[in-house]
Amino acid sequence: MRITKKTAKIAAVSTAGVLLLGGGIWFAAGKLKKPEIKVYSMEELSQQMWGETNSLEGAVSSNVSQEVRLMEKQLVSQVHVQEGQEVKEGDPLLTYDMTLVNIDLEMEKLNREQLKVKKKGLENELKNLKDDKKNMAVGRVYKVEFLSNIEENPEIKPEEPKPEQPETPQEQARPSGVYKRLYRDITIDNTEFPNDDAIIENAIPYSGKGTKEEPYVYVCQKGVLIQGEFLNQLAGFDVSGNRVREPYYCKLEVRSDNSFDGTLQAAMILDGSAIESRVESSDWFRTRLGKNEWEEMLPEEEVPPGEVIPELPDGTGNAIPDNEIIGGYSKEELEKAIKEKEKEIKTTELDIKESDLKIKKVEQELQSETVSSTVNGVVKKVGDPAKGEIDGEPFIVVESSEGVYIEGVVSEALLEKVQPGQIVTGMAYESSTFFEAEVKEVSPYPASGYQNYDGRELTYYPFTAYIADSTGLKDNEMASMELPAEEGGITGIFIGKEYIRSKDGEDFVYKEGKNGKLEKQPVHTGQTFYGSIVEIKDGLTMEDHIAFPYGKKVKEGAKVKRASLMEENMF
């Protein structure tokens, strides 16, 4: 076929149009495509920390003061010094009356022992619950005989914990007893069964909210009868048969001895949404709740001649299988009880740890019964034991008269590593003089006004160290000191501080969450190493992936893409 020039020109124009259109589609698709935020594995970002020296800073001073403040709620037994008196290092200044402290110690030790006993009991209860769950899973169940006796499988003898009483407001109405009939309108045909011993009241739930997760609970007798109006209310029907609200769920329970505290023996769930149309209000409906096949063969209770009690509407009542009721719990209740028991154990463990800290603190107070001088000097102030501290002023002040000291502060993170009697090495900045100093005192009272790199207030404690050989040092010059190095690796998670954001005093990262979307994750940080590596105490695990670098597109809900620092040479 011969192509003319005109035809060729049209073809060229058409091709260009297609290319232009295609480019537009590609451009638009690129614009509409949501950005993907790169996230990196904590395995790759975390760093190994080895034993290192921890730095302290302070100022050289030839004139330091020891300030003694009274311990809160403590009585002074004796003051050993007076104003103007010269004292040597180690001389007693005051002694506390430790009677109340000893009482506090004994009380806290007793509390700790009680918590340990409680934890042991909770662990045994949890074991029994888990044994019940295991037995339920393998089909080892309790045999039910006429629901009056529950016989255990001889191989299984777990304890039967009773279900806890639900918490309800005091003003909430309570059922008068265990229901043989569930009324909703006692004015309807209330004389139909004149010899019946049922409670004649509109049925009141024992607990629950009427939802699928927390249905209303009614404790009933076997084979409880249900009034038609009860079902209408359950389904949300008005008198005209219109569904005017969401249907309710309720749970009917049969318990041993017809008691609210009895062991759960049988149960069924009533689903109001399964009732398709309004039923006759005055009709009674049979449930067969808790009856076994032998009881079904017995004659039904007396009913008016020619009348038969109908079954519940199809799909309304769903009996909970016997093999899902064990140890007094249904399957769902057992799962819930296990979780609650595990939570109780964790709470008790935290209480024990808190008690241990209190005991340690009180024991330290006992060791501080007598406060001694940490400097050689002169007593400049002594307070009145009857008045104690006044307006926050120290009770005793001793000013040094000889020697050279370092005065500085130590952060809360290093507080446990700085102890009286410890030797530190240091260098003065201005004179470049090296020295050794002995820590004499670490104040139990925090200093104020210290902040870290992001402006948040940190807790620091004053300390004083004595320099035996002060040759070459200048008064008031700054110095840095190093604590003894730790050996071996330091356990924990450590990442660069550039991966952590801070706002309103909260540290956080953005990590890969559910469905590959970013989510904000608060983190609890600890010590900072080398000024750039931060300890992560809580909030992240080595399995997490976090976003970096940060920008406007890094926000919750953004789609993520996993990346590698190694591949992108981001070192």
C-alpha cells in the first residue's frame, strides 16, 4: 500500500498526540501517587555500647560550705555542735531519733510479705484457670446431672473460683431473686398460673449493658419461661410492631443452688435482632434452659387445657454448649478471667518492686542516723531542734577553713554511680592541671534550674569532692572528672538522638504500624552517651522500623517503605 505525504503527516500528528496524552497521564499518575516514607530497622539503627567513663563537671573552690537539711518528718534527737565551733571531717553534727523510721521499716517489710503471699495466691488461681482452659480445649468437661450436681472428671480436680460480683451503682435496682419467669409487663394475664411460685415483677438484669459484648444477665431457674412482651422489648418493637430502637442482647444463666453466687451450670444468649416480628404480649415461651434429655421426657408443668407453651422464635436463643462451661465459667468468661488475673499479677509485681524501693530508702535513712561533717571548718549556723528548718533555710552550716574542693552537680541518671568515698580523676580547664579527688558528699536534695539540650528540665544533685594535692589549681576554675570505667558491654537499646523527636516534653518516633502505615510512638529515654547516642528504656523493640529523615510528609497514616542504610550509604 502506498502512503501519501498527506497521510503520513496525519499519522505523525496522531502519534505526537498519543505521546502527549500518555505523558499527561503519566504526570498525573505521578502527582496522585501518595508518597512512601522510608523506615529503617532498629536492628540496623541500634548501636552497641561498651563500658565507658562517665563525666562530671564542677568548679574548684577553696571555700565550700556543708549545708545540713533536716529529713522530712524526722525528729532531732541531739545536736552535737554550736555556732563558732571548729570541727574536723567526720565529727558528728546531729543525731536523729530513728524510732518512727524503724516502725516504718517494719510496716513496709510486713506489707512486702503480704504482697508476696498475694502474688503466690494469684499465680495459683491463674494456673487453675489455665488448666480449665486446657481441659476445655481437649474436651474434658464436667458432667451435668439434672443441673443439681456437678461431677468432676476424676483426672481433673481444679478449684472452682466463684465469679466476681459485678460492680453496679447503689441506686440501681436489683432482682428480687432467681427468676422462674421473665416478665416484662406484670399487668398482662398475671393470674394465668395462679399456683406458680415465680417472682411477679418486671425482670431486672443482674448485670450487663445489653450489648453483644456485655449482654444483660438474668439468673434463672431451669426451663425458665419468657413472656412475649419481654421478647418484644428485647427486639425493640413498639406496640405497633415497628422496630424503634436497636435490639438488645441478654444472657440467661442457671447457677447451682439457684444462687447469684453459685457455680455457672448452663447459659444461653438471647439475640433480639433474630426476632423478625412482634409476638403476642401475653404468650409465654419455653426455653428448655439447663434441662437434659431425661428431664425433657418428664411431663411438662401444668398449663391451661388445650394450650401448649411454644418454643422461642427461631434463632432467638443460642444455648452455650456444655463443653464451653467449666469451673463455673463460659469460654468467653474464662478468657476474660485469665487476662484479668494476669493483669492483677503484673500490678502486684509492680507493688512489690515499689515496696522494695521504699524499704531500701528507709534503710538508707537508718544509716544516716548521725550526720557528720564532711569538711574541716567552722560551724556558722545551728538551728533550734524544736523549730526545725525555717523558710527552707539549712539547719546547720559548716564552712571549710582549709583544703581545696570541687563543687558540682550529678544527673539523676548517674546518681547511683557517685557515692561518698569514691575516687575520681579530673583535669582543670584553665590550668590544665590533672588531679584526684575523693567524693565527700552527694546531697539528697536536687538542685534547680538545670536543663538539657532540648530545653526540658532535668534533675541534678549537688556533690562535693576533696582534692588532697591542689598544686597548680586555680580558685573558681572549671574542671571535668571521670568516674571509673564500666567493664563489658552495656545492655539495652541505643540509637542516635537524630532519630528521636521531642515536643511538649514528650520524646517520640514515627514507626511502621498496622497495615504498613506510620504511627506515632512515645519513647522513654535514659542516659545520653557521647552527647549523641540515647538510651531507649521503653517504647521500641529491635523488631520495629522507624522513619527517617523527618519532614512534612512524615505523619500518622502515611504509607511506609522499608529501606536500608547500607544500601543508601547513609552513614
